[in-house]
Amino acid sequence: MSESAATGILYLIPATIAQEPVQWSLPENVLSVIRSLDVFIVENEKTARQFLKSCNITIPQQQLTIFELNKHQGNIFEPSFFQPLLEGRNTGLLSEAGCPAVADPGSHIVAEAHRQNIQVVPLTGPSSLLLALMASGLNGQQFAFGGYLPKERTDRIAMLKKAEKDSAARNQTQIFIETPYRNNALFDDILTALSPQTKLCIAADLNAPEQYLKTMRISEWKKHKPALNKRPAVWLFLAGK
């Protein structure tokens, strides 16, 4: 398909990462774009509608077209998701939290939009990964995002040790995320796997009133165990010298 003036724009819409008012993290021009749209591709329809309501959209909710990604059956999206775009209707891709397509299944939608020569426009908003890196005091010039660590403890420890070797070789900050209910197990494994001189930053509940953000060496973390159970967190470390 060749690019056409009639083709709509796919806007990548960041969502708040805590329960703060949307005005705290989304600029007014982004909110204006959101309010102009009546088609959305989302991870979860219920929470998406709650977010859109908080943005003070003027289009009645019953008039919105909302497509939900099917993350659990392998069919992330249906071709019909793109029909409004091909008909010239601008569409928003909305993440559950933070920026779409970053540690997020929305990347499949973006890739398909490029394949179909649909214009993609990313909008400004919060990213827990970048906020954590900014505030960590670790190396922001060289960093790598490893996503989720393995569920099995042996595999998890092996990956942590490998990431620490990479960090030492490249002076590179390593960034990971984890399912919140596994935080305590991950913390214990990090203390086991990493060198005492390695610096670890834990950034939990970013942008929330209860935000926890601290960077210390592993040797210091062994004396201090924070309450992390079920708190969304980003984990960053940089190998010690």
C-alpha cells in the first residue's frame, strides 16, 4: 500500500504510572490530542476507559471505538484494528502505564503501522524506565534494558551474574523489571548474585506519594531490606570498580 493523505495517524499515548492527576505528567498538547480521538487500541478496555475519563474527553464513551489487544492467545491484534486508520481516522495506541511499545505489547501495533505506511507520532509522557535511570545516579550514557528476569531462581541468578559482567565490561547500567509479587525473591537473589561493590538502585511506585527510590552498594543493601511486596518497581545496577 502506498502512503495516502487520507490515511489516519497512529498516536502513541503514554498513560500515568501512578494515581496522580494526568496534568502532572501529560502536557496540555498531549491531552488535546487524546480528546480529539474516538478510536483507541488498548491493553485493557476497562482501565483505558477510566484513563480517558480522567483526561476529560468530551466524546461520550459509548461513541468511542476501542480495540483490545489479545495478549494471552498469541493474536496480539486483528487486521480490523487498522481499518479506521486506513479510512483516515486518527487512532490512539494506549499503554496500561507509561509509554506504549516500551516493555509493552504495543510494539506489534507500531511495527504493523510502519508496514502499512501509516504515520506514527509518539507523544510526550512518563516512562518508569527513564525516570528511574534519571534518578539513579548510575551511568545514563551507557545502559541496557533486560526486561523481565527468568522465573526459575537458578536461571535468574545466572542472568544477573551475566548482566553484572556486561555492566563491568562496558561500564553499562543494567535495567530490569519484575512482576511486583516477586520483588522480595528478586531482591534476595540480587544480594546473592551481585558483587558487594555493585551499585543497585530500586525505584518503586514512581510518581506516587509513596515513591521509594534509593541507590546503594550491595554491601549496604544487605543491611537494609525495604518493604517492596506488590509494589511496581524498576531495578537498576552498575558493576562496582
